[in-house]
Amino acid sequence: MTTGLSLNPAGCDGPLLVEAARRAEAAGFDAVWCYDHLSGAVLGADHCLEVWSALGAIAAVTERVQLGPLVANVTTRPAAQLVAAAASLQSLS
């Protein structure tokens, strides 16, 4: 069985999110996921970290956890951009 953890990038600063992911990996989680929202308002916050950038930062400090967005928002990004972002994250991780 694998276990994943969803981290909320809304209202969060980058170092806190990255540290939470690092600790999740150390605690034995197999995957780390983040929400893909352009605005924190949907989640009750004044801002939201951009998901692909946040996951890239997490990739830099983790070694084995799988990473990804909970949902890739196809209404705000062209398909080619999503493919490039996912491929970049794969390369970074």
C-alpha cells in the first residue's frame, strides 16, 4: 500500500511548504500532492503558490516521494504548457 499527502499551497510561504514535503518524505509518505489553483480565494487564503513551481522546489529537497498536482487545471493552461510542466517536473525529480 502506498500513502500520499496533500499539501495546501494556499496562504502558505514556499519554505514552509517545502519543509512540510521534506518531513512527509522522512515520515514515510510515498507521494506528495499540491492543489492547482491560481487564487487562494477558493481555499480561503489571500494567495496561492503556483503548483508546478512549488512541486519543482519540493523535487529539489526530496529523493523518493512521487510528486504531482492533485488536478492539473486544463481550463487555465494550454495542453502544451501542462505537458511541458509535467515533463520538467519529471526531469527535476
